[in-house]
Amino acid sequence: MSWVPSSSEAGLVRPGLKFRLRGETVAFVIFLLVGISFLLVVFRSGWMQLVDHEYWKSVQSSAQVRSSWSQATRGKIYDRQGMVLAEDRLSWKVGFDPYSATLARGGATEGEPRVSGLERAIQKTFRLPGLQLAKPAGEVARKIREVVRRNEEILRWNETVDKAERLSLNQYLFIGTVKAGRDEMDFLDGKSKLHRELGRPVIPALEPIVTREYPHGDCGTLVIGELRGDRQIGLHGIELEYNALLLERRGLRRQQTDMVGRPLRQASQAVPRIHGEDIHLTIGIQEQSILESVLADTYRKTEARSVSGIVMDPRNGEILAMATHPGLVRGELQKLYNNNREDEAFGKMLRGMLLSMEPGSVIKPFIMTAALESGMSLDDPVDVRGESQRFSGRKRVFTDSHLLRDRTLRGAVVESSNIGIVDVGLRLGDKKVHRILSKFGLGSETGIDLGREETGMVKPIKQWSWYTLTSASFGYEMQVTPLQIIRAYCSIANGGELVQPHFRQRHKQRLDQQPLQRVTSPAVADTVREVLRSVVLEGTGTGVQGTIGLAGKTGTAKLAGKGGYIEKRYISSFIGFAPWQAPERIAMVVVEEPATHDFLYYASKSAAPAVKEILESVLHSPENLVQERLEDALQMAGHQRIGSRQPVPRLDRPARADSLNGSRSDRQGEGEPAQWNHGEGN
């Protein structure tokens, strides 16, 4: 007979069996979940390794790479001798933590009574080597104390308001800069010692600053130019004209590091930085300084509205110096622009390129050139019968202040006779006169590599009349720039070739130079050059004889207004080159609206002496005025004069026939009449 458990026994066995079955189920589920999770991890890992490999590699790389911009420098600007005219300089911005300084340790400073931590921090910071304060020490110290008082007010305020309304403390105040290099190293060393003394860091980490520096100050500002505040483009001058070459492109630098930021390998350039290209100019800083000094003196002596000058090498068109006085100084253009007064800057820019003027008698050598090319000789007579004269029965009267003595083609230029040169122009005719002016580039852009230039105007031949022909013969009825005139005179100086004025050195441009354009024969150019030498020796330029063999031509023209020519308003100019047999340098000075007292408006008393001084200085004549000033300064200081100077003998010459008045004491050979008589009919 089989055993059958009782009901009580059955009740004890079944719960244990149920518990065992439930535990096995839970264990199975857990094991299943762990297995599935493991499979998912394996699957995901395999997916990441095989499918998303590149993505996660880039994520890992990004997490371990620090990116930063790598600084590049703008190209330098050099003069013809390799002197730096503009360059980037790295310096470091120095800050001061006013809040931290109030927590610094106080103490005695160099034998003085005990001071607070703040005052001690200020005094010792200002004495750190290499630090250049942005403002006077007293002013910087006052600003620090003001910020400290404000911080104290903020602390008191924060104790009484909710957290959301609390103000932040000022913990950085710019106080100055430190130059990169030795000054930077000395400053950092002093900074570390200071922080140990004070027990607090009061100077935050230095920040780099790249600034554009001009070692020669404002000398050459109008040519060199300056940068806009964001350094992305120049405001004017070479900085603007060659901005695309000078401009730097900063790079992106990547450094792979470990989890705490230590570099693992050498940094790489994700985006390479590009330094700006250097520019080598034809100007010389010495010549530029001489020119600006002489123009400033001429401006004061003549009481003019503006004085401009150009110095060139007539053989190749290199511009050694160009300036206007008064001219813009650095920072002035931006200020004028910010105040909506940019129109005021025009009169202070390079007037040698921007001034359109009627040139007056400086045109006469070109009329002579056309006459020589047409077969006339220097000894051919000109029809001059008196001090005033009409031609062809016309009403218009042409005037010389004195009767022309040498009544030849040569005399008409040497003595600057309007009547004589008009007679020559009438013989040539309008086509030949127009052709010679156009051949020499008058009324056309020179193509100079520095911004915009005025074109000027020589009327098309179809618009010429008898009045135009006679006026053009002595420099009226046209508009030309000083740059166009000096370029044309370069052709006379170099034997007949028209040069290309330029500021950038050609051999640095790696460009094929175009052959020079011949505008007249060497024989004709030599003849005109000899006549211009006679102008200085015995004509309208006798007051500027010197030691360098100067040749040149004066010109004084009335300024035109809306109703005609304005009384007592003139523009005077002189172009000279030396040595006259084989010219190496040529210079032109233009004086706008000089004073009329003491005959200062005559070119012989204003522009011509300035050109003489410039060329003597540039060509290092032993008797130049720059040397004289140096010697005088040394003598006043108690030193012995440098060398002995013998005065240049001068011959007393009779008054020229083209003088504006009959008194030789008032004037020494200027070549313009007292009246132009342009208002009369034909």
C-alpha cells in the first residue's frame, strides 16, 4: 500500500518548491539579460571599430587636441637703403588685479613706513623691469584705487541682495605693455618674485599684442601710410596700395595632449599661417627727411597755403622723396573721418599727385623742344618789338615787364619772355604745340604706383583756337600735375626718354620692365638742357647758383577763379636738376598761394631756393645748407666748425628784360609779367 502525504505535509513541501522554481527563473532571466548585454556590448564595440571607426577616432582626437591661432606678421616696408620704414612688433599686454592686490601682504618698502598690501603691490608693480605704463604712474595708481573703492562697494552691496542680483568684481585693469624679448624675460622673472613677496598673484597672464610701428615717426607718413584700427587694410599710402601683398594670414595650430593637457607630440599647423610680403621702396628716408625739412622752412618763410615737393632719379623714374607741408600726421585721417570732416584731408595729401594747376613758364622749354625738332635754331630771331604787343591784328595784348634783350629763341626761354615764346608757338601752329605737350605726357596719368592721381587736361586738338594756342605757349589753358611736369623734365635731363615714376623697386617686383618711350632726340634734349643751365647762370634763376651745376626753370602763374584770374593769388614752381651735364637727381617744389609782400610769390624767391637746398643736400655738396645748420649748431654748443667754408663769388648782373618790375633790388631775374591779360578778347 503506497504512502500518501497528509494535507499538512503537502502544505510544507509546496512553498519551498515554488521558491526554488522562482529563484531559478530569476537567475535565468538575469543570466539572459547579462548575456544579451554582453552581446550588445560586443556588437556595439564591433560596430564602433568597423563601421564608426573614423567618427570616434575624430572625437577622440578632438578631445585630446588643443587648437589655437598662430600669429603671423604683416610685411615690412623698407627704404632704398634697406632701412625699415614700417614693421610689426610683438609686445605683451600687462594687467593688474585690484581685488587680489587688496589681499596682498603689507610691509615696509625700501626704508619707508609700513604700507598696506594694495599700496605695496602698486609700488612694486610699477618698478618691474621692462614695464611701460600706458599713462603716467600717478594717473594709473589713481585709477587702481578708484576700482578698489568700487569693488568694496560691490562687496557691501552683495551682502544685502539676492544672489541673482549680485554684481561682479573688477579683477583686471590694463596698465601697460612689455616688449617681447629681453624685456619680456626680465618682466616675467620680476613678476614671479613679486607674487612670492606679496603672497598673492596681482598680475594676470600676459596677452600678446601685435602693433604696427614706424621707426622714423611721422617722416614719410603720406608715402608710407598707416593701418586701419583692425589692421586689415591701410588707410592710405603704400600700406593701402600694396595691402594685398603686405597683409598677413594667421594660421590654426593644433597640439595633441594627454588628459591633463601635457603635449604628446610636436604641434602641427592645421591651417598654415602666411606672413605678409616685404616691400622695398625707392624712397630714401634721408632724402625724405631733407625734403620735409626744406618744405617746412619754405612754408614758414613764404606764408603759403601749402608747399609740395618731389625728388626723383631722372634716369629711371625712381621717386626718392615726395611730401606736402602741412601734411597729415598718423592718426589724423581717422579722426577726420570719425568727425565727418574727411574732405579736410584732401589738402594735406600728396599734392604733387593731386594738384591740377596751370603751370606757367615751366612749359616754355617744351615749346623750345618743338621748335628745335621743327628745324629752328637757338639763334633764330623772335618778333618782340616792345614790352607789350599784339599779334596778327588781334585785340589780345601780351606783356613783358621789360624789353627782351636777347631776341632769339634761346633768349625767350632764358629771359622767360611771354611775347617771344608766343611768337614761337604761332610759328609752330596748334598741331605741333599740342603734339609736344602730349608726347611729354602732360594732361595724362603717369601710372604711378600709389593710389589715385589727377589726370589734368590738355584740350583735344579739335577744341584748340588761336587763343588756346597762344595761352598754351606760356603755360595756360591747360591743367597738369607737378608729377607730370617733373616727369617731362626727366626726359630733358636723361636725353629724351619718358620714364615711369614709381615707388616700389623694380628689381624686387620680378617684372619685365617695359622699354622707355623716346619723346625727343638726345641732341635736342642736350640743347634744351644747356639752355636751362643758362637760365640759372644768367637768366631768371641767377639767385640759385650753387656748387652742384644746377639747371632749371622758374614758373609763376596766377590762380584762376570763377570770374577770371584772382589778383594777388599765385602758384610758384621751380624744377631743377644736377649736375646739368649728366643729371643724377631732379627736384620740383610748388608753393601754393605764397604771401605777396617782399615779392615772396616769385618762384625765384620761394620755390627755386628750396630746390637748390634740396639738391645740394641730396647730392652732398660741401656747402649745402643742411651742413651749415649742423655747423652752426655745433658752434653754438662751443665746438669748432667742421671744415672751412669759402663764400661763392657772385657776379652782379643787370636786371633781366622779363622782370616783374624795374628794380633789381626787388627781384633777381624772375620770368613772369606783372599782368597776364588773359581776360581780353582775341
